[in-house]
Amino acid sequence: MDWDRIGNEAVAALGEYLRIDTTNPPGNETRGAQFLGGILKDEGIGFELYETSPGRTSLLARLEGSGEGKPLIMLNHIDVVPADPENWSFHPFSGEVADGFLWGRGALDMKGMGVMELFAFIAAARQGMDLKRDVVFLAVADEEAGGYLGARALLEEHPGELEADVVINEGGYATMDLVPGRTFFMIASAEKYGYWLRLLRRGVGGHGSMPTGQGALERMIPALARLLENKRPMRINPTMQAFFARLAEHWEILAPFREDGDPATLARLIEENDLAALPALGAVLRDTVSLNMLNAGVKINVIPDKAEAFLDCRLLPETEGDEFLSHIRNALDDPEMEVDVFMDMERSSASPHSGPWFDAIAEALARNYPDAVVSPFMLSGLSDSRFFRARGVPCYGIIPARVGLADLARIHGVDERIAVQDVKDGVRFLYDLVVSICA
Ligand SMILES: [Zn+2]
């Protein structure tokens, strides 16, 4: 296999792909899907386009196997979040190559990975190997707005096409400064689920010159304060326990847990070192509540008779919605507060962080990145993996881009970029993974 050639092809393709503006909303993924389709067509590989709504197209291509196992799906999304060019070093839709990086919205999340998967898929096609299962390249619309016009619609309308034994998707990255001198690959094997609440409190309105003590805001604010004070208990689930066990091999502050492996020791060390104070870690150690919108009042001298609050709650996969809701009601401690779950996103249980699929990924990472440390991880955010996991299909999120923890702010932020070398190495790693799972 001429890896130099394939790597260069992938880098050139990613530059072009980044120039296609697939900002969601509105998405316009059709242009991205056609671009990917053009590359497949040049290779003589057939594909299907699925338009779920005007301009919102997903693409599926398949290399047929003997059917000994169900397919491997390499999943990625075509859409990106908005980017304001104002503060960028290069225009976010320029696909500029500079300083060894490809710059642009989607470089990390996740057009870069989409292109790595595409060229691993193309390399497998060129090689013409015997496959024991299909390899499916699946580029979907609408992930950034929840996936309802992409992965979920396809799973509902074409479940047979999306049968799989395992899915590789976005999720973790290769972080460079978690363990100094080593590349720490986080494989997302679980994720939290969104549980969005609307609170409504009615009160007694009136003239601002004569406070009633029963205005809607006067009742809403103390109840919200009680809720925010009343944090959910820390709960280290098996995925995060495995993550800390990997970390403990390298972090001296976790040495006592390395020695006794006792979850109680781990919990004590997390508390003593205040690790949950780091927002990224706090988010994966408990159910969280974020008060993000508050609506009330129309005029300075009018006491509002109605106040509304929106809470972005993110629950551990082990948490039952009903139990969480009763915690919310108890913490608010206000029987007149109306609590409405207006969005209960797909809850999905964790994929196994040991066994054949996880091990195949970990071994392919170790073969391709000799300094790799590999660990499972739980995402605090959402990905399309939840739709597959909810249907019992194990999903693993790993984007082999080497980033510092500070670089994570580029995702959905300013100056998103991916190293040219990471794209090239990523194609090779994913090809190796396809061979080990499918050949
Ligand atoms: Zn993404």
C-alpha cells in the first residue's frame, strides 16, 4: 500500500471538504454528501444518498463481505457548527494549510475523521481483500442539531441498511498532556443523556410599589437557589472507573487506588484532590444541572405573575429519569412549581470497555502509535452513537487527532485545526482497524 500517496490524497480531499460550508443550521449537507460521492465515484465505488429533508442528505457506501459477521460502520457527520470568521487566523471555510495544520470549521469535529474513514475505506477497496463482514462508510446530516434528520431518521427508515456489529464514530481524541510524554487515546464507550426541563412558577402580580412577597420571581429564585445548592452525589460508573484505573498507572496522586483498586479509595482521592472541580471531570462524575435561561417580567414597575426557567440537565447512563425528576422536585421544595420534561434524549447504556471490539481498537492504536495509552471514557455531551447504542449496537468514539487539552476549546470554537500528519496517520490506523475487524 502506498501510504504516502493515500495520505496526500486524504489531505487534499479534506482541504476541499472544509471549503464546503455545511453550517447547521441550515446544514446544506447535500453539497458535502455529493463531494464525498464524487470521490467514491472516481474509485468506481457505488453509494446511496438519502435525503431526509430538502438539502439534508446523508451518504452510505458499502464494501460487501461474506456475511460471516454483521457490518462494521464507520460513522461521521457532514454538518458543522457555525463559525464567525472575525477572530479566526484563517477563514473558517478556507481549508488553509499552514504550519503543518489544516485549518477550518470541522477539522476536528468531524470532517477530518470523515475523510480519514473515507480513505481507509477506499484503501480497503483498492486492496480488494476478502471481507468476512461488510465495511460501511456512513456520512450523515444533522448531528450538530441532535441527529434527528440524520442518523436517527436513517435508523428509523432504513434499519436494514444500518445493521451492524460495531460502529466507529467521533468521541474521544488523542490528548497529549494528560500523561506527559505519552499519547492518551480516549475511546468514548459511553455518553450521558440530555434531560431538558422547563420550570414554570405562577405568582401574585401587582404594582412594583407594593410588593406582595408572592411575585413569581420572588418564588422562583429561592427555589432555584435550593436546587443549585443541592448537587447530585458523585457516582463513578464502571466506564469512568476504568478511565481512572488507566490514569492511576501514570498519576502519582492516584497511587493508592492503583495499589488497592478499591472504588472507595478512588472516590476519596477524587474528593481530596478536588478533581471534580475541573468542569470536564465534574461533568462525568455526576448528573448535572445547568440553569441557562430565565424568563420573567415585562416592565420595571410590574410584579410578574409568571416566571419560567430552563434547565439543561445531563444524566449518567445509569440514572433513571423518574428518580432524577423526584430529586428535582424535592430540591426545589415548592409544590406550586410546575416541572415539565420537554426533551428526554435517547438514553443508551454504555458499550463494553473490554471484549473483542474495544480490544481490536486498543490493539490497532498500540500498533500505529507506539507511545499510546488507551482508555475508555464517557462523553458528557451527545453524539449519534446514542441512537445505535439504544438499539444494542456497541459504539466507540475515537478521533486519532493529537491535541493538547487547551486545543479542545477549538472544537466549536475559534481556529479549529488538525495536524496534516494526524490525518495521514489516522487513515493508516483506521485501515488497520478495518483489516483486523473485517478481513
Ligand atoms: Zn461532532
